[in-house]
Amino acid sequence: MTVKLDFEECLKDSPRFRASIELVEAEVSELETRLEKLLKLGNGLLESGRHYLAAGRAFIVGICDLARLGPPEPMMAECLDKFTESLSHKLDSHSEFLDATQHTLQQQIQTLVKEGLRGFREARRDFWRGAESLEAALTHNAEVPRRRIQEAEEAGAALKTARAGYRGRALDYALQINVIEDKRKFDIMEFVLRLVEAQATHFQQGHEELSRLAQYRKELGAQLHQLVLNSAREKRDMEQRHVLLKQKELGGEEPEPSLKAGSGGLVMEGHLFKRASNAFKTWSRRWFTIQSNQLVYQKKYKDPVTVVVDDLRLCTVKLCPDSERRFCFEVVSPSKSCLLQADSERLLQLWISAVQSSIATAFSQAHLDDSPRGPGQGSGHLGMGSAATLGSGGTTKGREPGGVGHVAAQVQSVDGNAQCCDCREPAPEWASINLGVTLCIQCSGIHRSLGVHFSKVRSLTLDSWEPELVKLMCELGNVVINQIYEARVEAMAVKKPGPSCSRQEKEAWIHAKYVEKKFLTKLPEIRGRRGGRGPPRGLPPVPPKPSIKPQPGNFRSKPEPPSDNLGSLHPGALLFRAAGHPPSLPTMADALAHGADVNWVNVGQENATPLIQATATNSLLACEFLLQNGANVNQADSHGRGPLHHATILGHTGLACLFLKRGADLGAQDSEGRDPLTIAMETANADIVTLLRLAKMREAEAAQGQTGDETYLDIFRDFSLMASDDPEKLSRRSHDLHTL
């Protein structure tokens, strides 16, 4: 052991000993700082190593994904498996090396810092305390006067005790200094030795792993060299074939159709134009196939096939010389016909011959199954059909609500609607559609006398009801509306008339309630739906984005800044906010009751109206409620876009149908000069295009004094039913039409 401090010197307590102590303390302090720095660097090294391991394993996963791409190739799969396995083994070895490094750091360096230096610090603290005690005893002993013999003896005894304590602590401190000096040497060298041994083990394992693959690497190199040669030959052959095909095919001739004999008879494939069976007679290019005694087509390879002719034995094929297009032929079956167009006269003859041959082959096959097909077979995947097919009649009326009394039963089943809203007479058969309440016959007459700007009266049993209007009546009801218009009845101690009261009493009550609005209270905060269903009606978040990228300036329902007191808002502002997402019909009714302008303009949101706000949220009921209360269906925002424009841009087919029924202007143009039909064609929304074109046809017929057929009404009735009862189905229909 190297002696840093001499024990004899520490007993003398000479200045040389004190200087040595200070020098050693400075060295130990520097040692502690550097050891802590080494620990921090070691932890950083370990953390970086673990990041490297994670990245290496992710890299191995990426290599394994390459092996699963495309058809299996044994040679490539074997190569990637062997090399990824080797990389995994080397990463495991690296992980073991990091664990060994961490263990060495903790066992040698961290132990030296926490335990070895701790003993040194405790000995140093005791030494300096003893030195201070000795210094105080020496001073006190020197200051005792000669005449105080007793005090001098006590001071001498205290000095002797302090000197003995100091010498013991000095010897302990000198021992700790000498021990820490030696411990520092062999702990650091042992740490370095173990670290080098761990590295040697790691690299030895890596060398062994790579040596194991040495022979395979040589064989793989030779195979790759041969593959490169073969690939060069194949590339040269493909280039030669490419040149020949370009010289042969660049003349602009039509491609040869695929015609061959299959197990199910003659098979032919190729592109044809097909005319749609809807009112617009549009032409679409599809891939047609004759196979298994059927004529089918599809748009994309993975799309399900659509059967045009279910059984070729029941059809015939003929030319169409009267068609405006060239190269047309028609496949006619007992139930329908299909007009097709080839690309040239030669292909036209080939297709006709192929269909005729298929018909003959089908008849000549004695083993064909002639049993009738089950329901749904051969009908293709267009079960819903296009929008124009909805007007074929027969199914529309069957989907309407039941006969007389169905609407009354449905509306009266709402809580509070089983009696008159104003006089509580049971079984009311009348309603105010803009207020959303049920009325008895006497109260309905009083409501009618107020004027349609206060109440629009309709019979629950005699008048026709649209589905969205029935749903609106069920959403509001007597309970909700009375909470608004009769909010202060009890506080004012006003007696509500009963069924037996006179007409004059009822008339006075209704006039005070709806015209003078005597019983209203202050504007409330936004409420939720009836019965607490759903979240409370709060601030409107940003509505869902449309399926296309909107043009600059398209209106969005923007979130308003929070307000602790919504009752302090202007009634028009409250109506606008309540129409946002999610809309609150009770709050909208409350805002209107407090004098909100139904066509209020929000200057801060591009001059949007509550109706445009409700359109952005795709709320059919909110839009219907606003329209029933006098909202202008053609009032535009600062970009010249009305509700119909916004419904078309956002793809809200149900709302577009509603606005068309309520008299929306088809020719209205926005600031960019686009009308709703132009926007619908740009967004490729087939349903809205159909509705707009039918509405234009209806206008043209009306301008010529023609009444037209019921197709228009049938189609709009179908869309209204779907928008009210099953909007998801309408969304799926629109998606299916886009894929055809």
C-alpha cells in the first residue's frame, strides 16, 4: 500500500501535515467530480446503446417485411432469414455487452463514489471537528490566569482530553486517506479491465457469428453474379420485344379482344360503352365479359361483377343503325334491353358474333342447369339503382307511413302531446307545424286567426305530412314549447284555461301567450334534447369536412368564443349558435320566441345565416324548423352562396332535396359564377346532380304549361324518406353511385 500520509506527522499536527491534508482533500474532491462525470457519461453511453438496439431491431423487422412482399422467392427468403438471424444474434450480444458495462459501472465506480468516498467524508468531518475542539481547548488553557488554580487544572484536563480525541481522529482520517488512495487505483483499473473483457467477448461473438456465414456468403455471391447476368439477358430481350411492339401497335389500330373457349362455353372480354337506363342516358366505358352463359361487366378488377344478361338463351342481339352513335348493338332480353357500343366496326362484328355463338353454345349444351334462379341471383350489385329508378312507382307509396291516423298516433305518442297544448283537451287532431305543438279543433281555429307568421296549422288526420315534418313534431312537442311560452305562469299566478272554458277565454290566453308573449322568461343557456338524451347543446365545434377540398371562401361552422351567460346574447346570435353543431331545437325555439330574426346575418362568419349554419352541421330537423319559421331559402352569404350551394359543396343530399322542395333557386350563382348543378358535377355527387336536373326539368315543364308525370314527386319522396329515416343509407347510396 502506498502511504500518502505518515501517521507520525499526523500526531505532531505540524503545518506540513495540515498542508498535506488540504492537498489530499482537493484531490479527493476532484476525484469525486470526475467519477460522477464518468458515471453520467457511462449512463449516456448505455442509453445510446439501447437506442441503437431498438433501431437495429426495427431495421431487422423492415428487412423481414421485404421477404413478405410479392410472391414468395425461396432464394431471397433464405438470404434474408439467414442475415436477419445473424443480425439478431449480434444485437443480442450487444445487449449483453451493455448489461456487463452497466454492471461494471455500478459495482466499481458507483460503489467507489457512494461507499468509499462516504467513509472518507465522515472521517474528514470528524477530523475537523476534533481540530476545532483542540483549538478551543488550547486557547482556553492559555487564557486561564495563574491565580485560578482550580480552573487551570480543569482547563489542563480538558486540553488533554481534546488532544487525545484529536489524535485519534487524525489517525482515522490519515487511514481513510491512505485507503481511498489505494482503492482509487485498483477500482478504476479493475473497471477498465472488466470493460475491455466485455468488449472482447462481444467482438469475439460477432466474429464467430460472421465466420459461420462465410461459406454461405461466398455461395450467395456466386448466385447473385449469375442472377445479374440472367437479368441483363432478360432486359435485352424485353427491350427488343418493346421495340417490336411499338413498331407494330403505334399505328392506332384497336386492340384485339380476348376470345377463347372456356369450360362454360365461349369466353370473350373487352371494353364497351354502355348506355345507362336512367333519365339522362349517360354512356360509361366498362369491361365486359361473356362467360358461363352470362353477359357481365365491371368497372375495376376488384369490383363485383354486374350481370347484364342472366341467361343468354333468353336474349337476342341486333344492330342499332338508328342510334346517334356509331358501332352500336343491342342485347334484348324479355325483361330489359342494353345498348352497347364498340370501338370500331370490326370489333362490333366480333362482339355480335361472340354473343350469337354463346347463345348457340348455350342451347347445344345438354348438361346446362335449366332450373330457375333464386331470388337476388343475376341482379348484379346495383340493388339500389340510380336515383332516377326511384321514380318507377309502386314502391314509394308502400314505404310511406301508414294510412289515416298513423301520423296522429306517432305525434300524440310524444310526452305531453296527447292533450291540447293550450287548453289540455285530450286527443288533439291538429298541430302548429312551426311551433311543434298539438292543438284541439277550437284552439287550432284561434291559432289560424293569428296568421301564419305566428302559427301554421295543419290537420294530423286530413293533411299529408312529409317525414321530416313528422320527425320535427316528435322532436319538439307541447312540453318543450310550454317550458318556453309558459315559463312564468306559476310565478304570475295566472290560471290556464281548461277544455270546458269558453272560446273567448281560450282566445285571450293564446293571444297573451304567443302574440304578447307575457309569460316568457329571460333567454336560457343552450339546452339538450328531450329527456336528456345526448350531450348538452354547447358551443359548436368545427363540422366534418366535405369529401372534396372546398373552394376558398366556403363557409364553415366556426366555434364561438365561450360565454358564461348565453342569456346576454342577442336573440339572433343565440339562434345562430343553437343552429350549430350539435343543433338544439328547444334553444332555437326559445330564441325565436324572444324575437330573434330567423334570417339574422352573422357578419363575423361571412354573413352566414342560421339556415346556412344548420346546413353546415347537416341537421335536417334544424333546417326544416327554420324554414317552417320563415327562413329565406335563397339568402346568400358574402360569397354569394345560399343554403343549396353549401349543401351541394358538403354533399348533404337530404338537405339539397329539402331546399329544392322549399323553392331554392336553381340558377343562383356564387361569386365565382357557379350554380349548384355546376358544383355538384365538380364534386361528382350523382344523387344531387340527379335531383338538380330533375328540378330543372320540372321547371321547364311548368314553364311550358305541362303537368308532367309523378316521377319527380316519387323521387323526391324517396330521398326525403331516406334523409329522415336512414341518412346513413343515403350516404352509402351516394358512395355506391360514385363507384359505378
